[in-house]
Amino acid sequence: QSGLTQPPSVSGAPGQRVTISCTGSSSNIGANYDVHWYQQLPGTAPKLLIYGNNDRPSGVPGRFSGSKSGTSASLAITGLQAEDEADYYCQSYDSGLSGSVFGGGTKLSVL
Amino acid sequence: QVQLVQSGTEVKKPGASVKVSCKASGYTFSDYYIHWVRQAPGQGLEWMGWINPDGGDTKFAQIFEGRVTMTRGTSISTAYMELTRLRSDDTAVYFCARGVGYSSGWFDYWGQGTLVTVSS
């Protein structure tokens, strides 16, 4: 299974900066496919947060940023706020599977 | 504004089939792929496949091959996902999502989700 790997959980205090990693392989992120990030609040549908590795849709605060290097990508959140407490997922395309793949998700706790 | 509105909660017995609909509005239906993603209780997101509303071609994740069908009604801007031979581990919330960048892009709008419970 050529999925993407994320840490199960991260945490930070209000105002701090946190990063969430997303590790792939040579058939997805390493094959130069873009990485996208989603935020999912409890009981709701995922919301697009970052697309094309580091672009933000209209309405997403500049506190959220993405980066990609080699076979990995990262989501950074600065100035952490209580409302950021959610699950975060990375997504890319996998040439071996000929389809999209998601990371397992990371639960962000704001202490 | 772009909206994807899905059909309601379903309860099915093992071995049965379920068909979930996803009605699109606010954009030209044929211009964007519709993807289906599911989420089992307490679990992560799992991509199931896509349908190209313009032509009806489809692509499914290998684990669903032979059990899933994706269709569309272009005159009513609605996509459908049917899953057959249901098992208890198919219990999940099923989402439709609009795909940007054809088959390898991102999902910019999502439906509200449809809970499918498989139980005897």
C-alpha cells in the first residue's frame, strides 16, 4: 500500500508554531506530484487548507503554510489558536496506484 | 456558490447494496471530476475513485474494483456511487468531492457526507 505517513498527533500551546509532516515515496510525493492539505473539524466534512504544496484557497488564514521537499511535505501553523484543534490530512497522487492517496491523519491538540 | 448535497443516512444488511447521490450546483457539472472518499468511524480518509461527468469514464481504487460503480445524471448535475456486497467494515461516512486538476489534483468542495451503516 503506497500511502502517506503522518504522525498520529501533535500539540502546542496557543500562539506557538507547530508542524505536521507527511512522508511519501518515489511513486507519489517523490515523483513530483503535488501535496494538498485538509482540515477536518469533528463531525464535519474535510475542508481544503493548502493546495499545490503551498497555495491557500481564499479565506484560509496566512497562519497556515505548506512546503514540500523530496519525498516529504509539511504543514506549518503559526500563532496557534484554540479553533485550530482538528484533524489534518495530507493528500497526493500515486502513480503506482493510479489514484489519490491520503495520509492517516494527524490530530492537533491546542493545550 | 458551489454546493454538493448528498443523500441521507442509509442502513443496510450485509450482502446488500447502497447507492449514494451527490447533487452539484453553482458551477458547470461537466467541468470537474467528482471523487468519492469514505471515512470509517474514528478512522482516516480513504479515496475510492472518480467519475468524469463529461463522458462518464471512471477510475476506482483497486480495493473497490468489482464492487463499486460510479455514474452520473448530467441533466440533473448529480453523481452516484453504488457499493455492492456490503460488509460490516463498509460502515462509514461517504463523501463526494469536486476534483480540481482532473485525476491527480485536489478536492476543493465536499459534500456533507452520507452515513452508511451495515449491520445485521
